[in-house]
Amino acid sequence: MRGATHARWAVCAVAVALAATACGGGSGSGGTGAVLSASWGDPQNPLEPANTNEVQGGKVLDMIFRGLKRYDPETGEAKDMLAERIETSDSQNYTVTVKDGWTFSNGEKVTARSFVDAWNYGANLKNNQRNAYFFGYIEGYDEVHPEDGGEQRADTLSGLKVVDERTFTVRLSQKFSGFPDTLGYNAFAPLPRAFFDDHDAWVRKPVGNGPYLVDSYARGSQMSLRTWADYPGPDKARNGGVDLKVYTDNNTAYTDLMAGNLDLVDDVPAAQLKNVGNDLGDRYLSTPAGIIQTLAFPYYDENWNRPGMEKVRRGLSMAIDRKQITDTIFRKTRTPATDWTSPVLGEDGGFKADLCGEACAYRPEEAKRLIAEGGGLPGGRVTLTYNADTGSHREWVDAVCNSINNALDDERACTGNPVGTFADFRNQITRQRMTGPFRAGWQMDYPLIQNFLQPLYYTNASSNDGKWSDKEFDDLVDRANQETDVTRAVGLFQQAEEVVRDRMAAIPLWYQNGSAGWSERLSDVRLNPFSVPVYDQIKVS
């Protein structure tokens, strides 16, 4: 992402789901090459782009939609896709010209209105979209989506205007130099008229404009995508489609891969890391990715938001032996975290090694002292909630609890609280049902510091699941977003991250590599910087 002439600050995470059990592609389905099968997990929400903020569904959105920008699968850089040009003279008023020749899979032309209507839908409070927040910089958002519980005064954003078939304008409520680079996020995808004319039918049979079509979906079993032969983009799929098979245990997925019943696993389980080299040889890939694992806290629960809890959270952080866990469980495919971002940013992009300092070092005696000074653990115990179906979470949560118990000389101080599926886990989080720390991994959309901070810690941000709020942090983020000088903007974001550190808003655990293993049928398998397979480039023999 280096070499840009302006700062790139975007707000995102990836995700989506289908509520229906049967969905079909539009006309022109089919393509060259065989179909591959890959491991997957049921997503949380219906397949509406603005209602998506978790990873599993995001994989699907990335396959069936293309927006104004697309994040380069090698570098993460935001490059023009449907945008012919995006122009501004003041970083507040933008004119967007959409490329000609693009259609949805039902044959409908992609126009300026396809974007404006989609964005208005996503922002409208009545539609209850999880990612409405991403439209917050557009003028009129406070009227279509009042944050204070006030009365909604408009149905459309006053800052959006259709000029002609291929042109629309965007007026922001404040200067935001990085706005163009947020437009590769799936919430900003275009939508066809079919979405609005018969929304229920669209959910049952989604229509997008990407290289794949959704052919069918049986929740808890499989989503089948097939290549759209008439896709007008330059990144046509090099296979016939992808069958995403649902697994509630990634060890089972790995076993199926080894048995020849699955082609691709994009999260090699921790229990298999000692074997994967011998099992797969050069059909195994582990590369650094923009992923950080953290423990978040439910600040809506007064037990975790009372005076003294900053010391308790800091003490818990110092009770975790990150190096031992990453060395033994993850075989060094994880690296102990020393800040709240990722080393893939580099120093120019905002990564600051050792920002966390001694608060992220294993210091059991100091941990015990701080927790006692802070009033002790709520109820004398702490439970770490996590989803048990993917990511080898059970192993590391048990190890974290063992570390805390050893540090506090209390074998019952910490216990894990598994939730059966990722979808159920996310539903409990979004309904604010957490009563203690919970798993809160973050997968970047592109490598810049804003993406690791604002979505997670800004007041009422879409992925601020613990509802942490701090005015000093918010003010620094607002100033950074308006800054046109990259160096100064990064500096302001780093100051905001120091607020996260000083309050210990969340406990950083480790940075994560992306991993994949595949069958002999596949070639040209690679992961993008966000650890997601580049499905459209995979060849199947």
C-alpha cells in the first residue's frame, strides 16, 4: 500500500451470511475448470453487504461482489475496480465516475444509482444494518441514522447525489482524505434494483456482480458457488467454482483433506502443526498476515467497568505467558503481540514495536499485585468465552487460563467458556450477553493503522463489541482522519493507540500467520495479506 499520495484510513472487517437455505445464481453461470472444495463456517447474517462484519461470510461477499475499489490480493493496496476515477479538490467533496460495461449477473447494468441506492439502504436506521456506521462520514448520516436514539428525520443521505448514469457526488460532513480507499470494503458494494423490488426473493437468490454466483446454500452443510462465465471484470475465475463446506471442528476438516474428501483448508489446526510438513510438504503455506488475537471486555457490564478495573485488566495481561503459548501450541506460527496493530504495517504504516511494554510481558508477581489493588476479579473468577468450532481456540484458551491460574496461584481463577458455533458466538456478542473477557480476533482489510483502531475502539463503532468508549481516543482518531499528511496522520493514530494501551481497553495476545493446506488437485494456491485464499486464481486439475 506504499506509494500513495494520500493517507489510507478505512473502517472494516469482513463478513456475511445467507438467511435462506436455497440461493441461486443468475444467468450465464458456469465456466471453465473443475470445482474445488474448501473448509468454511456458517456466517452470522443475511447476505446483505452492509450487514456483514465477520470473516466467514466476507469470503463469500469477496467472491460475488466487486466495488469501486478492490484491495490488491498481493499488496492490499486499494486499486480502482469499478471506479473510472474519484476526484476531489478539498478531501470533502468527491465526484465518482463509474466504469462503463459492468453488469450484475442478472444482466442489469451497474450504474451510479446502483451505488447510491445501496449506500442509502445501508445507512438507513430502519434497515438495521450492522455496517451502517461506515457511512457515518457522509453528510446527512445523523438524520437517517441518529445515534442518540432520536427521531429519524430522513430516509436518504443528503450528501449523495446522482449526476447521470455513470456519475455521482459525495459530500462528507468533514474532511476525510482516506475516504476513497474505504470504498473497497463490502458495505460499499453496488446493489441491483432486484434487491429493492423484491428483497426477500433477492435474499433467497442473491444477485451480485463478481466472478462467482451463489448456486445453493444449505445452512450447516455447504454453500456452492459457480463461476459466472459472463463476468466483465479482469479477474475472471480460473476454476469452475467453489464448494464451501461447513465444519464445526477444523481438525475434522484437516482429516478430510488428508483423506481426499476436501481440497483446501485455510486454517490448519494447532494440533496438526507438528505434522503438516510431513503430511503436505510444499502443499502447505504459512505467511504473515494482518491478524491480531485479543481479549475484549464487556464494558456494558458494570463488573468490568468499575473503578480499579484498568489495573485488573493490566494484571490479567501480565499473567499470560504469550511466548510459551505461541511456541508450544502454535509452533511459532504466532508471535507474541507487543501492540494493538500488526507488524505487517511496518513502522511507516504505524506499527510500533513494544508499545505495550511491560503490560504485555509475563510478570506473574506483578500481575497478582495489580489484580489485588484493582479490587480483584469480579466474583473472584474469570471466564474466557470463545467459539469452539474453528481456529483451535479451545487449546489456546485453556493455555491462557492455565497461565493465569499459575500466576495467581489459584487453579479455579480462570476457566474457558466454549460456544458451539461461530454464528452463535457472534449472536451472543452482538446481543451484549458477555459477562467476562471474550475472544476478539481482528483481520485487517488493508495494512494501515486506522483499520486496527477505529472499528474496534471508537465509540459505537461497528466492531466495538465491548462498547468501550473514550473521548480522548475518539478526538485523536477524528484529527487523524482529517489529516492529509501521511506521517502526521500516522502519528495521531499512534497517540490514539497509546490511549488504548493506558486504559488497557483490550488485551493483545499474538499476531497470526495465515495458513493453508491443499490437495494434489490444486495449484496456484496463495493467501492474500488478510489470510483469505485467492479463490479465483486457484487452478483445479
